[in-house]
Amino acid sequence: MGLLDGKVAIVTGAGQGIGREEALLLASEGAKVVVNDIGASLQGEGGDKKPAQEVAELIIANGGEAVVNGDDISSWEGGKNVIDQAIDTFGDINILVNNAGILRDKMSFNMTESDWDDVIKVHLKGHFATSQHAAVYWRSKAKAGEDVYGRIINTSSEAGLFGNAGQANYSTAKAGIVGLTWTMARELSRIGVTVNAIAPRARTRMTENVFGEMAKTDEGFDKFDPKNIANLIGFLAAPEASDVSGQVFVVFGGDVWAMGGFHVVGEIHRDAPWTPAEMLAAKGELFKGISSGVPPFSFM
Ligand SMILES: NC(=O)c1ccc[n+]([C@@H]2O[C@H](COP(=O)([O-])OP(=O)(O)OC[C@H]3O[C@@H](n4cnc5c(N)ncnc54)[C@H](O)[C@@H]3O)[C@@H](O)[C@H]2O)c1
């Protein structure tokens, strides 16, 4: 018996890295999995079906059910195709993990138009293209009086929560994914669908320059193993997490932080407009709760 017996899951970008481990974990908990991946380079070029095929074969070899989907989720049609394939193959869609991503890191003054457009398209449109078509399906089920079991799990990043120099395109997309998560959580709560986001840290080709040298602990626990991330996906997809929605989690190793979102750190009020000079004079009061007007690089 698994936590997700009989459920139907889609993981985008599941050919390697974090998505691969998420697909394997969902299958090990009993879900039937659509393994989506175009097999692109880190920069989003080229295509190779093999990684997704290998993940699907591994799931089947372990006694699970899986199919491959090679659609580009950054296109509206690709987003629809992957949802349709899950319904046509397994009869339903219950868990949508939006994970696919690329990087084109450059300082803003060196960034090209295509660096901006391509990263925004894969991450931000790539999250909505799948989610919108899943939402249409779940709403039509709810309207027909059928039970809906729906989970959307999005992939943000600490770069989106705090900003990160060299990632204007990526951090903008990842912050947008938080807004999308909050909004769709509100919209879909009425039909019983939860929408949450994770901001992971794991060693993959995307981060090998940052985490590559980080070693296991003395106990042999590898904090940067992408397998650690997948467990939070299992938690959020489970029936017992039906009351968890609109949340953003930072996760790596054995550490999980539920993030509080935006909150007031200082305020000024009066029954008349502020002139700029008056507002400048009240600056200390406005920023009372923080040490400066600059957002922190990281919360740790
Ligand atoms: N690794 C980290 O520490 C880290 C940190 C923060 C956020 N993330 C996010 O986690 C997610 C997974 O990252 P990863 O480190 O496993 O990267 P990865 O490069 O190992 O895997 C990403 C996968 O997405 C696929 N992909 C890219 N464009 C696609 C498209 N248009 N359609 C379908 N598939 C596509 C790629 O082929 C690749 O297999 C990404 O959204 C990334 O931004 C990762």
C-alpha cells in the first residue's frame, strides 16, 4: 500500500535531476506517472527522448506504471497534450508537478532578449500551460458533480523569493510562479484542488557548480541529493495534505521551511497625502522592522 495508490501524476522535466526523483517517488507510492521531458540542454537547446524513456522504464521495472511524454510544456499546445495524454492513458489526472526548467544566467546588463524570453517562457508559461488545462479538466468534473482529487505542485526557487544577481530572467519567472501559486490556490480551493510551490536546493547539472563539492555528512547523509526533495512532493500530493494550499516551502536535505510570504514590517498613516519630502522624513518609521530598504539575499 502506497500513499498514492491509483492516483495519476504528471511530472514535467522528469528525465533527470529533481524531476526524475519526483517521478520515481510518486511511482513508489503507487501513482501512475506521465514522465514528461524534451531532453533539452541546460540552456534549453536540443532534444533527446532517452532520459524520459529511461525513467519510465525504471518505474515499470520496479512494478509501477508509467508513460513517456515528449511535449514542450512551454507551449500552450504542449501543456494541453500532456494533460490529455494522462487522461487518455490512465483515465484521470490527480497530481501535476511543474518542474521543467532551463537557465541562461547573465547579469542584467549582458542579458539578451532571447535569454529573457526563453527563460520566462519555459518556467512561467510552462507552469501555466499545463496548470490551465488541468484546471479546465478538474472544473468540468466538479461541474458534472464528480469527485475531484487535484494537486498542483509548482517549482519556484530562492532566487525568486530573495533575488539573485545574474538571474534577472530566472528570478522573475520564479517569483511569478509564487504569484501563480497563490492565485490558483484561491481559485481552485472551491473545487478541492490544492496548489503549492517548492523552492528546492539539490545537486543537479543546474547547480553542480554551486553544490558539486559539497560532501555527505559524517553519517553518510547527502543533503544535496535530489531524492530528498521528492519526499516533500509525496507529502503535498497525499490525501492527508488536502488542507495545505497556497504555501511555499524551501527544502533541502532534511530541512523544510514553510515560508510566510509578504508581511508588513513597518507602516506610516495619516488622513492626508504625504509629500515626497514628508515621506522621506518618515523613512525610519516606515522601515522600522528591517535594517535597510534592501531585500535580504537569503533568509538564513
Ligand atoms: N537544483 C536546484 O538546486 C534548484 C534550485 C532551485 C530551483 N530549482 C528548480 O527545480 C527544477 C528542476 O531543476 P533541476 O536542477 O532538476 O534541473 P535539470 O536541468 O537537471 O532538469 C530540468 C529538466 O527539464 C527539462 N526541460 C527543460 N525545458 C523543458 C520543456 N520546455 N519541456 C519539457 N521539459 C523541459 C530538461 O530537459 C531537464 O531534463 C527547475 O524548475 C529548477 O529551476 C532547482
